[in-house]
Amino acid sequence: MTSSVLRRLGAPVLVGRTDEFRTLLDALTRPPSVALVEGEAGIGKTRLIRETLEAPAMRGRHVLLGACHPLREPFPYGPFFDLLRQLEGRVPGRLGAVCGALRPYLPELADALPPAPEPLQDHRARQHRLFRAVRALLASLGQVVVVVEDLHWADDGTRDLVRFLIDEPPAGMATVLSYRREDLPGAGLPLGRAYRHPPGTTSVLIPLRPLDVSAVGSLTAAITGGAAVPAQLAAELHERTAGIPFVLEEVVRGLAASGFPAGWNSGRDTLDAMEVPTLLREAMADRMAALTPPAVAVVRAAAVLRIPATEDLIAAVAAGEPGLDGSAGDTPYADGAGPGPGGGGGADAGGGPFAGVADAVGGIREAVLAGVLYDIGDDRYGFRHPLAQQAVYGSLPGVDRRRLHRRAMARLAAAEPPPLVQLAYHARRAGDLEAWLRHGSAAADAARELGDTAVAVEILEGLLSDPELRAGDRARLATQLSRAAVIGLAYRRAVALLRRIVLHCEMPDTVRGEIRLNLGLLLYNQAGNYEQGRVDTEIAVEELRDHPALAARGMAALALASWGEHPYAVYQRWIVRAERLLTDQSDPALRLAVRGNQVTLRMSAGHPAAWAEAEELVGAGRTVAERLQVARLSGNLAEAATWLGHYAAAERFRHQGQRLAAECGSPWLQGIIDGTSLRLAWSVGDWQGLAERARRLIDMVQGVSGISADAHLVLGLLAVARGEWEEATEELDAAALGDPANAPSPILAAASGAMIRVWVARGELEAARAEANRAIARVRRKDIWVWGADLMPMAVAALVRCGRVADAEAAVAEYAAGIADRDAPLATAALAACRGVLAYARGRCAEAVAAFEAASARYAALPRPYSAARAAEAAVRCRLGAPGPGRAGSDGLRDVADGGGVGAVGGARLAGELAALAEQFAALGATRDAARCRRVLRGNGVSTPSRRGRRGYGDQLSPREREVARLVALGHTNREIADVLFLSPRTVEQHVAKVLRKLNVTSRGEVPGAS
């Protein structure tokens, strides 16, 4: 490409413009063509054009760049003369004589241009000859791209020249015109009239829309060079920037200056605190300067109102402002005697509550046409994005802000019902602390009554963050916040506020104890900081010594065995202490809470007698408080039943808990039950779309440990089944292994079992053995052996593979004793699998086959199809041959078929069973397991039937190619893919080539993740 150096703008990559990029590139490479790029300020028109010009397909073309400017006179055709000057030293020879007409305008090119022709007296004739000269010079260049940006500022002459060129373009010329439709003069047509492209000319209109939430997250990550942006932060950035790339880039650069993206924590607080970027503030100031006084007045009123408002409300708040009070707009603001129904003191100057209604309506219209305000719909007007509102608001002097806020309060107070949150906001900004506290408290109460916990927490956090709050009010509001936050999802700000209050504020022990108790529960449930949560809860129990009901609640919380690393007996002692504090007069909801935790503790350990009491308790609950406890109990029972393998009962408890949690407005409890439902779906083989569900839950809860741990565990288990070791390791670390001391105990045990399998598959047997020993020791200390169902088979196998058969036998004996007399069908199936591993290691093949077949049948009865299929595969492998003590079995079928003890008929039957298992694994999505079975069959000359569907896939990816494409998109090399799918690197190379061809991409990096 022959052009001046193009300056790369903004982010290092173009995000969210794939279709627009291809459309523009296609037009530029098919001249003659005209591309109209339309979009508001900051939307990325220039970036799209520059990126397209740098595409490899544009090499060898002349590129001439010009732009229109707000000052149009006295320089007609300026953009074209600017871009033609770029030809200095590159003007082709033997130009037509008409090109000499350019000499007076382009002295830099004079030596390369023909002599100037005789001057013409007629203006139209001179203009036409000049236009012909420009066209002839451009035609001489051959393949040329002419870019004219900001056409909305073009003078009439430039617009005439553009029309002349594109009405009959040179054969090799591609023209790109960009503009903002809202700033176009006259009828709003970019060329001043409707454009109809001539025959043979490619013409495209490319409107640029704001980025969606996903693209905002991608662009943010690209700008910072950091990891993926959490969906919640991406959504917050999208809301604040309206998806406009320029605004987003300015905001993200401001965040980077504040230390982001280190973990992307506390994003909302940082966004709230950051100033409006300078460039955006200056841009809004420029737009405001072009408005008339009535328009300025309504824009300022809209900025004070903060959220989109009706025409009447904006007009009422703007009443009496300069430009709407009969003044010419150059007098100083005059504050009235005080707020009233009509606003400030100047509102009555024109003889009525609001003499400038017509001016206000006209001002709103002007502001909308200028792109300062936007018509949101339903007679509501507001700013394009919150940062624009903040820029205007920040430009107002404090005295003017307070006056406008008082007017807003007066107007909103008359509404029915009154908008309490808005009233609290305006009261605080107006300096009316009493009204702020009154409206804020009422708003929080109303939110709680409506079950909107998130709003209640946000309001209370805002109230408590104010340093001018009185001590008594602070203690009262902190108690309310602690009660609301403990059933919500957001916790970081609440934890920090409550911690400061319990440490530094004077209050009775009972009040401090309740706040500290809820703080401990927040640390337990939402933050996943179990040890600190336990410390706070134990201190709270002591502080609540004169309040036995709350003390009992704290003791019951300390009796939940999944928290911490203590033995089962410790939790038993806490629940016994809690029960002793209950009396017949105790609050029914409290009795439900304590008895529910007792039943949960017993069921978690698999005590058969716990079921009858559980069924009795889940049928209780009359008041909202009681139903909330039943919802919590149902969620706990669903979790316990899932770990035990009682999946039908788990589903029943899950359904009831989810319904009641929604009714009671507890998003945290809903999230906890959602996490259990993910593990339940994995267990019963409902894997379709499961990974997407897990990721959505992680994005939604944003680090709430007790919920995200379930989702990360499921993602790790799915990755293990697909053989994606790096992804599995990352997810299992996030679930539990990265911080074992603060991980839920059953999730930690399951994650350890999956990680042991990863270590074994990688051949790192000592790492597998070390993890097995650590995990078994944790279960032994906890003394809840039924939680070892997902751990023990893999731990035993790892010990055997390391030659520690005696250690494995001792662990299995201890496990068998630990689950004896327990109602835990999953643990019973796992015990059979453990015994199969031991028998196989000792060379007792028939015994191993029987144990694995028993395990498979028990898993299938739950149902748990993946575990059932793996146990069935182990049984088949045992029948392939009888290994010596401590040795792994043969993968071969040929020995059996050739007379190794079963005979050809038996070998064929085993091959059929293994082929059927491969299909079962494939149907689940267990790519690694399916590939392993097929590898055994291929290695022994047994052909496998085609996967479901047609043999010929045409341009569509086959099932195998989809597996390869997914691994390519994850960044795996051919050798790594070969390891996962049990294929040769050469075979993988062939599959990758087909994937690239069918997806019409040229590199592995372009393979989409969802392929």
C-alpha cells in the first residue's frame, strides 16, 4: 500500500466490527465503489477505516486521506486538496492537459502537473474544469482509495465535488465517506441529495452501532492487555459508556491509571469514584457551548435528575433558569427563597408556575437534535451514557446544583407513590440530611418488603458510607444492612463497612454481636473466608450471651460441616449447644433454623434416620421468615442428597428450595441452589449446555465463593472428561485446590479426585500420590467418609500405580468402615470400584470384573451414567487379560481373540461392549474416554461403526472435526490434541487442515471457540 504512515488508534485490536470490516474491505477491493460509513461521535468510524486500509488485500493501492473541518470557509475543496498533496513525488507522468487546472491549488505538485490552462470567466465553467482535473488525476493513479472523513462538516463545494466524482467514478477508484447523521445539515443527507449509484459501481452503507456487552469486555481486555473481564464489570462499563468505543477507551485508560486490571476487584467502587475523562468532558463542553440558553437550561436540569425523565419533569426542574425565565440568558442565577411546588424564586416571573414551558420544550428538542440529550422513549429524555451526564453535572457550580436538586425534590415529593430512592438522592445532594435519612431508610424498607434484596443493600451501603451519619443511626442502619446482605450476592462493600463499624463504633454488645454474626455469615457464605468467618461467628456468640435466640443462630451456623477442616464431632457439639438454648417460646423461624442445621448435619454424614425429620421440616413454614428457613433447609438437603447419590430426592429438594428462595427474595440462596443443580446435572449425565450454564452462573455471582465453587468444579470435571488438562487444572484450582483451607469440604474432596486423574494421565504419578494422601487425610480428619465418593476410586488407583498397594488396601478398609451403616448409595458404588482396583492390582481378575460390574450397576441405578460407563470399561479391560500383581492390564484385544482364554467369540463380544461404551461416552461429551475406547479397538484391528449421522458432511464439520476445532480454539498444539484424542499427530494435522478449510480461515487463531 502506497500511503503515508497510518497512526494506529485506540485499542491494539479491532473489536466488535467483524461484519463491518468485511463489508468495507469487500467494497474497497471491488472498484469503482462508494462506501458510506455512518455513526455518532466516538463510535469508531476512523478506526474501522484505518484497520481496513491496513488489510493485506489493500497492498499496492494508493491511499489518500482527507477530512472536513468545522471551519468551512474560506477554503472550499480543502479536504481534496489536502489528500491530493499526499501525491508529492508520486504523480504519474503524461497527465491530461486538464490537470493543469490544479496548479494554483497544489503548488507542491506544480512541477509534475501540466501547464495551467487559460483562465475562465464563468464560475460554473471554472468549477467544472477543476472537478474534471481532480477526476483525471485520480484516474491516472489506477487502483486508488479516496477517504473523506467527517463529511457532515463539508462545505458546499466539497460536497459538490464528492457528488461529481462518485456519479461517474474512475474505474479504479474506491471512495470512503464517513459522517455523523445527527450533524448533517439541511435534510440530513450526507451528499445533500439522495445518492443513486451508477451501474457497475459497488455501493454500501455501513452504519456503526454501539458495542454490545461482550464486545465491551473484549475491548477492555485488549486495551489493558489483561485477562478476560468479568461479565458483571463488562455490563457496568457498557451501561456507563453506552458501548461507544471512544468513551470506553477513555474510561478504561482511567481505570488503568487506578491500578486495574489487577484481579478486576472493586470495579463498581472504582468506577463510581473515577472522574470523567478529560477528552469527554471537553467534548461535552463544546457541545453545550453551541446550544441556546433554553437548551442549556434543560440539559442541566436533566443532568441533575440523573436518570431519564419526562418532558414535564425536566421543564419543572429547569423553571426559572436563565433562558427560561424571560431573561436573555446572560444574568446570574438567582436562588429563590426555598423549594416549593413551582421550583425556585424566578419561576413566577412570567406570570405562572412556569412561564417558559414552550421554551423548555424547544430546548429539549434542540438538545435532542444536537445529540446532547436522547429520546429514550415513553416521553423520557436523558443522556447517551452516564459519563455525559456526569460531565454536565460536574460543570455546574455547587449553588446551582443544590437549587436544582431542591426543585427536583419538590416535584418528586408530589408523585404517588413517591420515588423514595430518587428523593433520597436529591435530598443528600441538596444538603438536607434529615430528608436524606428519612427517604433512604424508607426506600430500603420498601425494597426489603418487595423482596429486592440487592436494592436494599445498595441503599443501605450508600447511607452508611456517608461520614456525617450520626452514631445511633449508623448502628441501626448497620444492623439492617447485615440482615439484608447475608441473603444477597454483593458482599465486598458490605463486609468492609460492617468490619469498620464493629471495630470502631460505640454500641451495645447485643447490637455489635448481631452485626458481627451476620458479618461472619457473609464471610462464610459469600466471601468463602471460612476461618475468619468462624472467628467472627464465635466472637458474636459470646457477645450475644444475653440474647440466646441470636446466640443459638450463631451456634447453628457453626454446626454446618462443609465449612472448615474440623472433625464431625466439633460440629455436633455446636448443634447440641444451639438446641439447649431453644425453648418452647423461641421464635418458630429460629427453631426451624436450628433443627434444620441439625438434620443437615446428620444427613450430610448419611445417617438413615435423618430422612424422616427432613421430610417433616420441609413441610413447615407459614410466615415469610419461616419459609426462608425452609428454603435454606431445602437447599442444604438438596446439596447433601446430591453428595450421597440420592438424585431424585435432591431434585425434589432443589425444586422446593428454588421456589421458596425466589418467593422470599434471597438471591444468594437461589445461587447456592443453582450451584447444586449444576452438580446434579453433571451427576445424572445432563451435560448438554452444562458448561454454558456454569459460566453464566460464575458471571452472575461474581466471586461468591460458595456458589462459584460448584460451577468451577463442574467445569473442571467436564474438562477432565474431554482430556483438557490445563483447563481442568485451572477450574479445579478455582473450585477448591487453590485455597483448600477456605474450600467447601465435599467440593475439595471431589476436586482432589479429579486432579489425581489429571496427574495420572500426565504421567506424574508422584504428584498424583501426594494429592491422594493429602485428600484422604482431610476426609479422615473430617470423619465424613461419604464425602469421599468422588475421591477414593482415583486415590486408590493412584496409590496402586505408584506401587503402594498396601496403603491402598488400608485406605479402602478405612473407607468401608466409614460408610458402613450409612445411607449413601454413591459411596457404596465407589467402594465397589475401589475393590475392583485392588483386586486388579493383586492379579485377581475375576474378582475385579465382578467388583467393577457391581460398581457399574450401582452407578447406573442412581443414575450416574458417566461413572457407570467408566466402571463398565474397567470391567472390560479386566477381561482382556490377567495382569500380574501391581501391574496395569493390557489394552489389547488381539491376545484374547487369538486364544488368550476367551476365544474369538468372546473377543468379538468384548469389542462390541467397548464400541458401545465409546458411543455412550461420545453421547455424553466425554471426548477423552470415547477416544480411549476407540484407540483400543483400532489397535486390535476392530473397525468401529460410524458416529451417528451421515458419513459425508460436505462443508460442515464432522463430529471428530468439531472435537479437533474445539481443542484448536483452546490453543492446543497438534501433539496435545493427539494425546487427548488418542490419535497420531499426522492424523490430527489432517483434521486441522480440514477444519481451517471448512471454516474458511487461514490460521489456527481464527478458529472460533464455539465451532
